[in-house]
Amino acid sequence: MPRACCQRCHRPEGHCLCALIPRLESRTRVLILQHPSEVNHALNTARLAALGLSNAQLLVGEVFENLAPWLNVPGYQPRLLFPGEGATALTEQKVDSEHTLLVVPDGTWRKARKLLHLNPLLAALPRVTLESAPASRYRIRKAPAPDALSTLEAITHALETLEPERTFQALLRPFEVLIEGQIAAMGEETFRRNHG
Ligand SMILES: [Zn+2]
């Protein structure tokens, strides 16, 4: 039987991270589209991002039937955080310009591509990518690419690029604690052997 979980952060009882999750304001709106295969993953970093940002939403699904109202938000310009032809580097967003609706597919590369394929509205959005992203702290899970960031890290970096006058580092705190906990549970020795 699975142990009881916190309803909010979905962590097992006794490992709840809610006390570490901030509630940060942002001009940028964040819409995370999570593939169902990510929902029950122990390191559900997309959920940490959605909980930590007051202007963020997380939708779970594969085919999103009614996506248009989520993408067409007055005053916001939707941009898909995903590489592709014509993708431009994300840059600072001036305070008085139209705000960004950052649309973030969450899943492995394969699953994220599938989300785009199944949802043409997503695939049609202008794309942005991160420049000079920091190295990932996501050392546990096999990353889809050597320099790939977790969804939470990517969102944090994107927000700090768009809104350099603010810091979003507090978003990463529950993630860091989660990783430290996983390393401790696994044993440093095993961790180094498998991930060093
Ligand atoms: Zn919790």
C-alpha cells in the first residue's frame, strides 16, 4: 500500500515540502502542461513551480480539448518554452510591454514532443529557448539531454531572464531539499557510483 501523501505537494506524509514552497508574484504568467506520465514521479518539479508561483497554472493531460482560452489571455503574449525552428532566445521583458504567457511542456523530450504533436495549438506558438542557462542540479533522474534542466529550473531561469529586477531562487529551495533527501536515502556511496 502506498503511504498517505500530502494533498498539496503530493509528497509522502512526513516528507511534505509545503513549508519550503514560496508564493512568488511574477508579471509573467506561467502555464505548465504536464504529461500524465509525470504526475506520480517522485521529483514532480512542475508541481513545485505551479505551487510556488501565484501567476501559474498546471494542467495535466495528453490531448487538451479546450486549450484556446488558456492561451488567449488578454494582455499576454503566449510563448512556448521549447526548441524548434524559428525559436528565439528569451530576453528581458520591459515592464511596460505586453506580458509573456510562458507555456511550458513538462515531460521527457519524447513526451513533450508528443504533447506538441497532439495539440496543434501548442505547436503553432512562437518558441523561445533559454540562453546561458545554469547547470542543472537535477542529478538524480536521468536527464533527457546532458545540459537539460528540470522543469522547475527552466521556469526559474526563464523568469529571472524576463524579470531581472526580481529573484526567483526561492522556487528552487524545496527542490534542493528533495534532492538532498534522495541522495541521503540512496547513500552517498551508491549515488557517486551511479551518478558521479
Ligand atoms: Zn505538502
